Amino acid sequence: MKNNFEALYQRHTELKARFQTAKAANDAEAMEQVRAERKALEESIEAEGSAFARIYDLYESAKDRGNEHIDICECYDYRDEGSLITCLRELGIEAFTFSSRWSSAVESAWTFTKLGCTLMGMVEINSQTTNWDGDGYEKCHAYLFKIQ
């Protein structure tokens, strides 16, 4: 199974822009139309399965924050690293960052390497936390893994 995340993301971005335009024009009918289209898009993503939907959420978050790769941080809800890596492979994801601050983060990173991922080094990414002035994101450090 391969992903079509970029096309979905572009569609989502287009809908956001259309909604903002309709909102600025106080066009309730257009806003409702966009809401209906967004709901249909979200349902089509969910229809691909929970793993696809979760990885898409990570993709969308990375794109919104200006990151090159999806980032696995404190907010992922997988039961184990093995299912996460299997899903990433199945969806054609070639690399990811891992910025967890959990006390067991090093153990997870070790598990990623045992699952066939290669630690490429460390990178600086945009975290999920916005700057205090709301303009951009705070930087954080992350491991960069390549998926083999």
C-alpha cells in the first residue's frame, strides 16, 4: 500500500483557504459547502484504516510546521514501535524524525534500529509548540531515521 498524502494535504490546504475566503465574505452557504467537503475528505482518509489516518495526521502536522519528515513525538498512540515501523514501510515513508522526550525514548530509538531503521544523526525541527508571539514554532532536536 502506498500513500497519497501529498494530494490529500493539498486538498486539505485548498479547503482551508476556501473556508477562510468564505468566512471573510461572511458567506454561510459557502462555509457549509466547504465543511461538507472537508467531512467527506476526512471520511475518505478514515476509510483507508486507522493506521493510514494516524500516519496522515503526522504527515499533515509535519507539513503545517514546515518539517521535511513526519515526526514521532509524545503524541503517538501505537502500542509498540514494531507496528509503527511496519505501517510506515507499508505506506512508503522513507524517513522520519523522533523527538520524544519520554524517559524511555532512547529505548524506542534502539528498537527502531533493531527493526531495520538506520539512525542518520540528529536534526533540528519545528516542534508542536508555537513561539510565545504565535509567529512560528519553537525548535527542538530530533533523531533522524531512515527506514530500510
